[in-house]
Amino acid sequence: MVNQQFTFAVHIMTALAFSPGEVIGSQTLAASVNTNPVVVRRLLLALRRARLIETFTGKHGGARLRKKPREISLVDIYDAVEPRPVIPVNERKALKKCHVSCNMKSIMSRVAESTEEAVRKHLRGITLAQLVRKVRSR
Amino acid sequence: MVNQQFTFAVHIMTALAFSPGEVIGSQTLAASVNTNPVVVRRLLLALRRARLIETFTGKHGGARLRKKPREISLVDIYDAVEPRPVIPVNERKALKKCHVSCNMKSIMSRVAESTEEAVRKHLRGITLAQLVRKVRSR
DNA sequence: TCAAACTGTAATTAAAACCATTACATTTAA
DNA sequence: TTAAATGTAATGGTTTTAATTACAGTTTGA
């Protein structure tokens, strides 16, 4: 299985955006995502670090958006949860006598970086507001 | 992250492109990538299925490109090895009473698909010939 | 003031993904 | 006919990921 943190985080943020201003607990969010509340809380911490949400402890605690859904794009969430790069670079040491081997790491690094940028650029164009609109239109 | 199969496959293809027309064995390729010959052979099978290379069994066997490096782009290799999608969709069943939960799967599917397309579009712009040129220019 | 309902966080377990490795049948060249 | 390859199945070990348990700290409100 691949890392679902980004997927989970988008779900959580969409749920928060769907009920503007409301404070929602990790229990409720976990039920919506169908995962464990602790998993949700860890993601909420990451989203809070990125200043996308604020959280409240104690009874009636939970999380709430800090910005408007149209001001939050998926790249904000992507950066908040810091998923592994789309293309991993082979970190093993090169075969000295092989010209290709000696240069692949730096070459693949550039490919990986530019691909990452392409993904981020794409995600930048999708806002939470758009996702919420899709939820509502069904 | 996508697994290293794509990274390994690009390395292998670059090595083949670096020695045009030459048949190179899995042993040699594995040494360049710094992995096991069996791992390489499995990738070679995938690349062959995609008709990017041809392989030869028996003594002096190995692999060779079937097209010119400038006619092979990284998306061809990407498609050949079929890595897991960049964004995985949460396949768990939705919480019936939650409107967001019920719609997230189809919404995230579209996000995942379009992101995949963004990656493929980017990779389509990078050819093996370009990578080989970079190897040579060092 | 105390119990209930939360969050924050560490530690552990379980499952999945990934790659390496072994083994061997088959093919080919010399 | 032997040596050197590929093709491919099976197995094992490591790493990654998510689930779970546990509990201290915070807040609300009866």
C-alpha cells in the first residue's frame, strides 16, 4: 500500500470545509475517513503546523479551518503532510568504472525535482472550495 | 512515493541508450544500477512487453533498444513499468450518513487521475536522448 | 470540585510493499 | 557438450505504513 496521508488529509480538510466555522472532533473525522482517531489527530497536527487549521483541546475540542476554502489549495495540504517524493532517487553508490552509473544520481535528481514541481503546480490549481462544491452538487 | 522500479528502469534504459546497438546482459546492468540481476531481468521483461527493447536468451544474451533514444520518452518507461499511482485513492467503504464520506472516493479519483496525467505529460517531455546527452557532457 | 469528553503523543503491533536472493529449467554460442 | 545467458517461481528480510493501546494534560459544565 502506498502512503495515504495526503488522501486522508484532503478528506479531513474537505469535511472541515463542508461545515464552515464548526469545530469537529477527531472521532467524527475518523468515522468519515474510516480510520482511527489517532491517525486523524496526527494529520491534524501536521495541518496545524502548516497553519491551515486550529485545534482545541478539552471537552468539545476538535479542529476548524483557519482560512476560507477558496484560499486553500491541495498543494497547501500536500506540503503540510510532506509525502515522500513522487520519484525516489536511487541513493546507492555508483559503480566507479561506469560512466552512466556515476551520473545517474544527479540526472535522476533533476527528473525527480521537476516532476515534483509538475505535481505541485497541478495541485495548486485545485481548491478546497471546488471539492466542497462537488460534494454539495450530489 | 512510487517504488524504485521506474528509477531503475530509467537507469537501465539510459545505459542501453548509451551503447547504441550493443546487447548488454542483466549482470552488467545490475552492476551499474547496483542491484540484483533478477531485479533487472524482471524490469527488462516489462520493457520488452512495451516493445521498447528486445532481449536475447542464451550465451551472449541480453537486451538492446528497439528504437532510437530520441524516440523514447520517460512516459514510455513509466507506462512500461506501471508504477502505483502517485495519489492512492482511499478504497474503504464510506460512512453512509456522511455526505462528505460518501462522495470523497469519486472526487479523489478525479484528483488522482488528473495528477497522474500531469506527471505523464511532464515525463513525455523528457527523452532518453536528452539523458544520454547529459551523461556524455561530464 | 469532579467527572466526562476531548487532544497530544509515545509505544507497540500488524499488515503490506518492496527488493534481494536462491534455485532451476531453458536457450544459445562456440 | 559445456558455459553463459535469460525466464520465472518461490522465499525471506527489511522497511514503511496504519491501527491500536495507553495515558497525561486540558477544558467544560453539572
